[in-house]
Amino acid sequence: GESVGLHLPTLSVQEGDNSIINCAYSNSASDYFIWYKQESGKGPQFIIDIRSNMDKRQGQRVTVLLNKTVKHLSLQIAATQPGDSAVYFCAETGRRALTFGSGTRLQVQP
Amino acid sequence: ETGVTQSPTHLIKTRGQQVTLRCSSQSGHNTVSWYQQALGQGPQFIFQYYREEENGRGNFPPRFSGLQFPNYSSELNVNALELDDSALYLCASSLNMVRSTEAFFGQGTRLTVV
């Protein structure tokens, strides 16, 4: 498959460890913040979102934290698996357009 | 799979040519958004179509244009192609312009301009 990004920051973790991917956003007026996973040759896949009036939201094996004071968003993946290897993007949105960050490549070592 | 399909998956064009990319939205969705993703970067919003009308546009020149058809499928047209237009073009469909968290992406069309 094609490469999504060749020069992205890379986070390398051991299988079974927890992963934390960080993102800084710019627009304080965004309603929602979202994390997407993009595997090679595919479009972005929704993982989890958080509304701007929340600071934490949990899903299955994933947790998103929002710190509006410093405009910071993080994605925590518990018990990282080889299938989690991908590029992860944070995005912010109002009603129409998604504004994506530059992405982080997650590599899971067996 | 999201139910959003794009065609073609890959194509190569020469600088100065025109190209048309196609997107079939997920069943029941009436809103289609187009994004350009350069290598190593996040997707950038081009424009959105809702019920056959353009409903918001990003920072792209007029040579990027689009259409949405009565069945809500959509086309992205790019005229006078430039080398920097080489990218992955993504479409996302959603229902009634609801918050973009409920948008589903296709697999993209990889355009190479030589």
C-alpha cells in the first residue's frame, strides 16, 4: 500500500504497552476534537471525539484528554496491539470542515 | 468499510491537464466534503456540498471546482493541473451537515501530476 506520510514524527512502542499521542490545536472556538487513524492506502477512520466542554472521554481501549488551557489534546491507547500501527491525526471542527493536525506515526514492536 | 467509494484509485496526469475525481456517498448521506492530503501532511478541506449546493470552501483556487448530483454523489474537478496538485484526494460523506465527527471517509484517489 501507499505511504501516508514519510516524514512524520514517530512513536515506537512495545506490543502490550500503553501509547500516548499528543497534539496541539489552534482554534479555541472549535466545538469538537477528534482523533483519526489512517492506515496505508486507506482514508482516515474515526476513533473517538470529545466535545469542547469536556476534558476526558473513554472508549474501548482509548481515552482522549482535552486541556483547553494549553490547547492540548492527547490520545491514550491501552495495551497497544500490532493492528494499532498507523498514522494518527487529531482534528478540530465546527459545523462543516475538519482541520487536521500533521499526524504521528505509531509503530508497534512485537 | 465506510460505504464511501471513490474512483479512480490512482491516476497520472500531465501538468496543464484537467482531471475529474468521483465519490459515491454512503447511503442516506446528503453531504459530501472533499479534502486534499499531501504526502506527510494531514488532509486539508477543499469544499463541501450539501443538497447539490456548495456549502463552504477552504483556501483553494477557483480551478478546484465540484458538483453534487441528485443522488448525492459528487465530483471534484481540477483544471490546469500543477505539480503541487499531486496528492491523495479524499471525500467524506455525512448527513445533513451534522458535526463533522460523523463524517465517513473514502479510501481516496492518488493523483500524480508529472
